[in-house]
Amino acid sequence: MENLIAPLIAAPLLGAAVLLLGGRRLDRVGHWVGTLLSATSFVFGLILFADLLGKDAEHRTLTQHLWTWISVGSFQADVTFRLDQLSMTFVLLITGVGSLIHLYSVGYMEHDERRRRFFGYLNLFLAAMLLLVLADNYLLLYVGWEGVGLASYLLIGFWQHKPSAATAAKKAFLVNRVGDMGLSIAIMLMFTTFGSFAFGPVLSHTGDTSEGKLTAIGLMLLLAACGKSAQVPLQSWLGDAMEGPTPVSALIHAATMVTAGVYLIVRSGAVFNAAPDAQLAVTVVGAVTLLFGAIVGCAKDDIKKALAGSTMSQIGYMVLAAGLGPIGYVFAIMHLVTHGFFKAGLFLGAGSVMHGMNDEVDMRRYGGLRKYMPVTFITFGLGYLAIIGFPGLSGFFSKDKIIEAAFAKGGTEGWILGGAALLGAAITAFYMTRVMLMTFFGEERWRNQPTRSPQAPSAEPAAEHRGEHAEPHPHESPKVMTIPMIVLAVGSVFGGAFFSIGDRFLHWLEPVTGHSEGDSPLSAAAVTGATMVCLVIGVAIAWAQYGRKPVPVVAPRGSLLTRAARRDLLQDDFNHVVLVRGGEHLTRSLVYVDHTLVDGVVNGTAAGFGGLSGRLRRLQNGFARSYAVSMFGGAALLVAATLLMRAV
Amino acid sequence: MNPVNYLYLAALLFTIGATGVLIRRNAIVVFMCIELMLNACNLAFVAFSRMHGNLDGQIIAFFTMVVAAAEVVVGLAIIVSLFRTRHSASVDDASLMKL
Amino acid sequence: MSFPLLTATAALPAIGAVATAAVPAARRSAAKWLALLVSLATLALAITVLVRFDPDGTRYQLTESHAWIKDFGVRYELGVDGIAVALIALTAVLIPFIILAGWHDADPLETGSRRWRPTQGFFALILAVEAMVVISFEATDVFLFYIFFEAMLIPMYFLIGGFGDRAHEHGEEAAATQRSYAAVKFLLYNLVGGLIMLAAVIGLYVVAGNFSLQEIAQARTNGSLHMATSTERWLFLGFFFAFAVKAPLWPLHTWLPNAMQESTAPVAVLITAVVDKVGTFAMLRFCLQLFPEASKWATPVILVLALISIVYGALLAVGQRDIKRLVAYASISHFGFIIMGIFAMTSQGQSGATLYMVNHGISTAALMLVAGFLISRRGSRLIGDYGGVQKVAPVLAGTFLIGGLATLSLPGLAPFVSEFLVLVGTFTRYPAIGVIATFGIVLAALYVLVLYQRTMTGPVKPEVSAMPDLRARELVVVAPLIVLLIFLGVYPKPVTDIVNPAVKQTMSDVHKSDPKPEVEAAK
């Protein structure tokens, strides 16, 4: 059965190759080829899943060795895949959600002349992401890790004739590269410490080395996770990444790729378990990001950027849970899966709204859309209820468990982390209610607003081709788009309950990640109660601000915090001043130094010899008698020198 | 007579010749001074040959004479043709050989 | 007496060069085809060498040895180890692409013009360079190596100074001036290096009494040839200086940007992908083998210089406005990695460095040749003159992106394997240097993506709006290089298998073994 792992990756890879090399001939069928191969991969995943379920919990690991990749001395890297419960979960999420989003894109990208290429990139992404989660060693994981970064780069910059998209793509790749640096240093550390970087040898020998080494490895892995999962301080790229087409935001920047950091931390659990300092750093990063993302999400008027802030925040929850150690690993992954459903659903809903609204992204120009887009409204609404943790929906189960686990960490840390998570839940309720109210309720602010908002130019230039600049006529999206939304909404509603009843998810993952209950100072019921209170407060404030009063079409100036949050809490400004400007000055001055100093020394030497020969030339004055003088002088010197040497 | 005196004479002649080469402008005089220096050297060679009791110095003296004769032929020819073209025998006027 | 395969591999392009030069002026295109044919035949010979070479056999294989200058003990001695085989193969693979890419670079400027551009000369010179590079890789006699190491400068000088880009922003006169400046700079820099090396070669002869690499190395290992510490260090420095100029290592690098900027793209590839490799190759073969103790003594300084090259080259690449200069500085950064790998004195570092030489050759060729196609279309080397090419010429942009991604060492493409090996090899012995060098991968992403963004994306500039996409000839040049990049990225085993035993030998020459991991976890 393990021989099915390679085809799982090969199917989308084949799709990418065929679609990108196939040329214009495939324009008419390309999108279906891509979708079909993605679905094929999903079917392979289901077959493997059924196979794993048929085995005992302890024997649910399949490995497939393909070939030796790099072999130099003791440095051995193999192309080997490992399918266990953890990677299986990801495979199903990636190929499942991925196939749905392929289907959705068939409709969404219908009018784009480069649709074939879009599907090629999507398939490339699937292949890289599957490689990432199926790799049996960190170096192969690194290939997938950068592969998804490349796919993300290509897809964010898909409309690359727009300078903003090209810049956003470059920024995403660069920030990710900083994280990748962490991953490569971690791999090097593993190699010097363990002589290997395969999961098996590294993770089973963490007891044999010092805690300092493991902390260093852990921190480097955390840096990598921060880059890929948009965690503070490497979060700045995610908001800009919304320049990409909306299905990309749903698949890559919400459901799958950005959660790779969580996968990395959970996969390396053994390292973190033995390095409490690194774990603490992980929880701090998670807690800070969950608040950071939530605050940013509150202030954005661009629906996709508000959702991006939310994504950042929800991944913050997962990272926080992953940092808690065995108490939290399972819940991190569970939240990751449920988040994959509801956030992908929310993004697809947002895409559907934009599709019907001439690609307008400013929520202040929405309003009252529930009448015009019933399916989108219902699916988006279910996703909304799921993300705020409405009892019974999937977000409720997974988020509540994380908050419980944070308290179960114990001690002051537990209280701080738990408090942050609770606060985050309240803010989540606030900003999601805000998005919901501004988009689907209230007055129809898009009427009599034919011109688009100047400060938020369209993210979807397809509209420009279609010449739709008149007043929008909101309409429901075609079936090919609504069906994936419905499926994801079903997942958002029932996923959590399905996983939690009888602790199914816990028992499934426990053999890989381990689990411990921790020592909670609060009872589970108390935590749930507190979460509910936070939820109600958040919704109530949002209702008071955006539901009772009409929403102004032009954003009010807002408080200092609001203005800072609109600018991503000034992080970009900091980057711009320190890194971009500083870097420009550095390179410019280095170019100057290279030209004047380093090259100057060389050219100076050349000029020096030239000048010297110019001087020496003067000695050749053509007067025979002056030559005679120098000859006599030279002879006299020689004689004198000889005599002197003799005397000595 | 002490052969060292011949060396003194040779040195004196050489100095006269050298000074002449350096301070006179007339090519003929310079040329004669060069001859004087050559002969001073010959005298020194012969004197040393006598002092050390071997014939090497005398053989070299003959060599020098042959070379000097050849040099006279070439040198005078140059001076004559120089005088013909420039109507001057001054060495300072012939300063074309420079960079 | 078997067939002298190594001599044939070097002699064939040399004869081809003479034959190409002798083609009558009127039959220009015949010269091109002849040169291409000769380079392909050389490739066939190089492949034969590759096949006949047994990685697990003796150190030097296919050896040839004849007395040459008996009085000085100079012999015509050839032999290849794994490292040399890999580099000969690289050279032989790249030359046909260089010839094909430069197919029209030496055509007459205008028909009927008196400005005759010697087409035959261009291709003859390329073949001459190939011959000399190949024999430099093969020579196991120090003197023989030195002769061709230096003689290479002559054809290179004419290639740089004689054939520039068609279009130049300041007109043909200014172009000629800058070209000759670049060519003279190249020549003088390398001559100074060569001169110092000549002194060291003579010094080596005085100490050792012959020029045979194998004999001297053997005598050094079994102790029959003792060198005073200071003698060894001076000789090492003499050799190393010449190789560091050619490689080039900071701060001896400033000739490369000028030379690459002024020459045509194929010649720029010839410089950086082929000729410069002789420098790094010679460090491995001569510096480490002949002067192991001095090499170890100099290691800290060289590593720091290599590190500076990596970061400095990358930073300067970011600041360039000229596409070719950018690639040149990127190459300086990459040569820093190669030298760092060599002197890290670990098997990962040295195998990685050798692999890096091969991969850098291919990736730079891909990037630079596509850049050359781009430049020939627009007639400008300035990045700011482009924009939105992706929309007009998607295939060109795609291949340019792949070349760029290879340059930034994207996993899955060949340069990643070598760069990671070099980093790991350095890190195991010098963690701090390894970590700082890792910054290079971020900077590489920066300069490649900035270049791509400014030239290929954004709104289409009016000047590029009529730009044709890649033609068939150009695709024939680029496609195989990309296939090679992907193949060696996924399956580098064919190269590592050849290189590893040779590196093991070199490691034993310098009496070094890999550091042991703290925990023996790999079983």
C-alpha cells in the first residue's frame, strides 16, 4: 500500500508539468485537467486512509523509499516518504480542500486568459505541500517548504502586471526566506548533533544531547515556522499576499500553506518537549500573534485583509497550542483542520461576494447582501459561527480545547496564556461580527456608488477587462463556485463535533504526538463558560457599533490604535524604515565603496605605475652627455659599493 | 720603477678623458676623449699584467685596440654624416633620441 | 600504449580552433557550423572520459606521461581524478551552448560595411579557450598546468576586448573604450596573479627538484620531501594568490564585473562558468595537495575572505542597475561559497564545492544566456529599461525565472544541493561562519527577485511591447540547461559518485576527517 504515496504527490506534479509546458493547446481543458489530478490525489489519500484505519493504532506508519538523494560522507539524504496519522490528516485536508478550491476556481477564474497557468501553479502548490507533509526527513521537508513558497510567490503575483501584486509576491518570498534560513540552520544543527536529519533518528535521540542544543534547534525551527505561518515578527507578508486571486488566499494563505509552521512544530514535538525554553518562546509567539492578528483584523475595511488578520490570529492559537507540548499538540492540529474548513469557506464566500460586486473589496461599500446572495450568505454565516466558536460548531470544540490547554499549562504562564487566548476569543467574535454585519446586513451602501473607492484599488483586475465600472448588480455565483462553499460549510458545522465525540481525533493522533492532560486550575466547564461570556461581549460590542448604527462609507479617522492597526500596527513602516531604506543605503554605499575603494586601489596602482613611467621618461632627454653622467655616476657608485663591501 | 706609477698615470688619463666627455660639446673632442679613456684602460691592463705576471691583461689590451679601431670607423662615420645633415658637430644638437 | 584520450579531448578543440580560423572570410556560416561540430565531438570525447573513468579506481586515471624538457624535469603528464572529470564534462557540455547562443554575436555589423567582425576568430577563440581549460583540468605537471593557466588569458583577452554587445547606450566609440578597459583590466589582474604563481612554481622546483604533482605530493606524504614551514607558506600564498584572482575572491574581484559587463553574454558565461572554475579547481588540486599544512594555516583568513565575498557580492548585486553586472556580483557571491566549501576541510564542504562548480556553471549559463537574449532584443543592459516582459514574451520570462530561481538555490534545482552541502560542511567545523553564510540565501532571493520584478513584471513598457519570444535556436540553448538543472537537483548522484572518492583523497592529503556528531543517531 505504501507504493501509493508517491503517486499521491506525482499526480498534481504531473498536472503542473503538463499545464505549464503544454502551451495554448490546453487552454480549453487545462482547468479540468488540473482539477481532475487534484481529485485523483484526494482519492489516493482516501484509499491510504482506509488502509491506515484498518491497522492497529501502533502500526499506522507507512514509509516509501524512492532513491538516495544526496550522499556525501555521513551526510545522507533520502527521498523517503512517511505516512502516519499526522501526515495523513494533512494529506486529506490538503487534497480535499485543494480539490474543492480547484473546482471553485474553474468558475472564479473563468474570464482570465491565463487560467491554464493558474491551475498549473495550483497543482504545483499541491505537489509541494504534499511533499512537505510526507517527507521523512527535514531536508526533503525543506524542498516542499520552499516549493510551497515558490507556488505562493507565483500565485500572489499571478496578476503580475500590477506592480502591487509583484511587490507583494516578492515580499512574501523574501520574508519566507528569512524563515527558511532558520530551517536550514536547524537542519545543520541536527546534522552536527545527531549526524542525521531524518525524523526517526533525530526525534528518538533527543534525550542524548544537551538542552542547550535542543533549544537552539527549537528556536531555529520556530523562526522557520514564523516565516511560513506569518507569526510575529515575520507576519508582515500575509496581508499583502491578499493581492493574489481569492481562491489562492483560501487555499494557500488560509487553509494549508500557512499552517505548515504548526505542522513543523508538532512534527518536531520531541525536540520541543525536551527544550522548555524553546517551548516558552513558541507559546509567547503564538499568544502575541493571536492578539496582533485579531487587532489588525478589527481595523481592516478590505474584506480579504480582515480575513487575513483573522488567519494570522487563528494560527496564533495553533502555535500557542503547539507550544504547550503534549497538552496541546492534538488540539493544535484539530483547530488547524477545522480552521481549514471554515476559513477556506469564509474566503470562498468573500470571493463569491467580490465576484458579484465587481471585485469590490471594501466592506464599507457592501451591505445588505443577504437578499442577493442567499447561498453565500448562509455558507459564510455558518463559517462565521464556526470561527467565533458558537456552541456546537467546529470552532467551538477546537478553540475551547486550546484555551483549556493554555490554562492547563499551569502557573503564572498558564494564567497569562489562557487570559490572552480568552481575550483573543472576544476580539475574534468582535471582528468577525463586524465583517458579517458590514457585508450582509445594514443598508445597501453600494447603491449610487458607481466609482470604486480610491484608496483600495481593485484587487481583481479582471473587472477592468470586463468594463464593469457601473453600479454593481449583486448576484449569486454559479454552482461550480457555490458547491465547494456548501461542502466547506458542512465541514465547518459538523467537523468539530465529529472529531470531538468520543475523542476520535485525540485517539487518532495520540500515537504520533503523544498526549497529556496537564493540570488545569479551572474546570473545563468554567473555561467554556468564560469563553461564552467573551464571545457574547465581543458580538455585543460589534452589534452596538456596526449593527445598530449605520456604517459610514468613508472610514472615520478613528483612534490612534485603529489607525495603527489599519497600518498593520506599524510593522510595515518599521520594516520600510529600517530594512528597506537601511538596505538601500547599505547597498548604495557598498556600490560606491566597491567602485572607489576596492577598484580604486586597483586603478590607483595602475595609475601609479603610469605616473611613475611618465616621470622616468623625462630621464631620456636625448643628450648624450647626460647619459654619460649617469653612466659615470653609476660606475662610481658600483666602485664605491665594492670598496665598501671589501672594507666591511 | 714602481709599476704602480703607471696606474696613477692611467687614472689621470682616464679622469681627463671622462671630464672631456662630460664637459665638451664638440663631437670630435668627445670622441677623442673616449679614445683617451680607452687608452688609459689599456695602460692599466698592461700595468696589471706586468704586476701579476700573467698575460691576460695584455691580450685584453689587444682586444681593446681592435674594438677601438672598429669604433673609430663607425663613430667618425656617424659624426661626419651628422655634420653633413645638421651643419654642427655639437652633441647637444643631436638630442632626437628620446621618448 | 593505449589511445591518448585526454590528449585527444584537449587537442580536438585546439585543432578545431585552427581549422575554424582558417575558414575563408566569405564562408562565415561554415565556420560556425564547424565550431559547433567540433564542440559536439569534444563533448563526445568528454563523455567517453566520463564513462571510462572508474570512480573507485586509482586516484589519477587515463594517465599519459612523456618527457618534455628533460633538463628541468618538466613532463607532459596528464591524468584525471573525479573532480577533474566532472569539470571537464561541465566544460564540454557548456561550450556547444555558448557557441549556439553566440551564433550571431560576431556577425558583421552591417552588410557591406567596412567594419568587418571576424566571425571565424570569435568561434576559433572560444574553441581555443576550451582546449586550454580542458588541458588545465588534466595536467598533473605543475609547469604544464601553469603554461595553459596563463595562455588562456590570450584568447580571453581578445574575446572580451574584441566582441562586445551590439547595442551600447553611449555609442560604438565609448563601447570600444570600455571594452578595451575591461580587457586590459582582466589581463593585467590575471597576469599579476600568474607572475606571482610563476615565482612560486620556480620556488617549488628549487625545493622539490621536479614539477610532477604526483611525485611531490607522494614525497610530501611519506616524509621524504621536507619543507620548512615558512617556505611552504610562501609557496602556498604564491599559488593561492593566482587562483584567488582567477576565482575571484574578495578583494581581488573587481575585474569580473567589468569583464562580464562588456563582453557578450556567451563570453561572459565562458568567463564565469568555465575559465574561473580553473581557479577554484586548482585550489583543490594544487594548494591542498602540495601544501597541506600551509592550507590549514591559512584557512581562517581564507574562510573570512570567502564569507565577505558571499555577503559583499550579494549586497552589491542588489545595488546594480546593469543586468550583467548583477549576474557578475552574484557569481562573486557564489565563488565565495565554493572557496568556503573547499577550505572548510570537510567532505561535505569539498564535495559540495565541486558540485557547486558544476551547478554554478549550468545555472549561470541559463540565467546569463537568457539575459543575453533579452538584451539583444531591447539593446540595453540597464534593468530600468525593461518592464512587463512577462506579458509579451512569457517563455523568455519563464526561463529567466527558472535561471534566477536556480541562482537563488531553490530546493529541487541543482544549486540547492551544492549550496546546502557547502553550508553544512562549513557549519560542522565553523558554526558561526556557517550561520553568517546562510544570510547569503536571503540576499540571493533579494537580488534575483528584484531583478525579475523590475524586468519582467509590472506594466508593459512601450519599448518592449514588440519584443519577440524565444526563437527555436534560443530554446535549444536554454531547454537542455533547465533540464540539467532539474535533473541534478533531484538526482545529483551521478556527480557525487564521481566526486566523493576524489574528495576523500584530498581530505586524507590534508590529514583531516569529518567532525563526529555528538550523538550517533544515524544507524
